[in-house]
Amino acid sequence: MGFIRRQEIQLAIKFLVWQYQKANFSVPEHSTLEQQAGKIVDDAHRIARERGSNVFSIIKELASDLKKN
């Protein structure tokens, strides 16, 4: 896993933790967060390629949607 990918996953994890805490949900284990973050980053890159959008804004949107489910 490359440096940038690790940074994106760490960013997504931090955002997920913040979203869980903001919604007063219990924060899942780190391994679960890593899996969720990996899926978010993969989806964000796919969407960015299709739309030509900013990956960070897509990560925020996907993390918010994941928290709601």
C-alpha cells in the first residue's frame, strides 16, 4: 500500500470516528474502521474518475452516508 493511499485511509478513519462520535454512536474497532475506510477510499476514487471530482469531498460524502446506514 502506497503512502498516499495510507494517508487517505487514515483521513477517512478520522472522519468516520468524528461522524460516529457526533452521532453519539459507539466507535467500532480499528480493524472495522479500516475496512470501512478502505471501501470509502476505493469508492471515492472510482467516483472521482467518473465525475472528475475532488476525492476528499467524496470521502466526506461517503463516510456520512455509511454512518447513516
